[in-house]
Amino acid sequence: MELHLPRFINNFYWWCPFTIIFIIIGYHNIFNNWELQLYGFNELEDLGRLLFVLCISLCESSLITVIVWWVIKSLKRILSKPIEESDF
């Protein structure tokens, strides 16, 4: 499954919200979900586990960023439409 984003998505969404979301989700996954602080980094497996958690966090953050972009775009489109007066 591929995710094709439109080319006109603003770079602002990939710098500001994406980094904030990635830091929050990465912190949550590392310290709460996977509890990586209990493991040492003496083996390659532990480094692989950390990279796996960071990749999962990256995917979650990009998906949330796209959802936030879609919601904001939809709200802008809804709010920019003129209100039509209907005859009762």
C-alpha cells in the first residue's frame, strides 16, 4: 500500500507539527510502550529495537500529520463557502 500525497502540501506541516508530533510519540513509545530504558545497548539487537521503535514512531507521526492537514484543509474549504440564504 502506498500513500501518495499531493505536491501542494505545505512544507510547514512537515517541519512544525510533524517534529512536535514525532517527539511526543517517540518519547511515549520509547519510555512507556516499549520501555527501552530497561534494556542495555551492548548488543546489536537492542540498537535494532530502538531503530524499529523510531521507525514506527515516524510512520505514526506522518500519518497524524496528514490527518491534521486533511482536517485543516477541509475546515478551510467548509468555512470559505458562502452561506446561501434559502427562502422559507
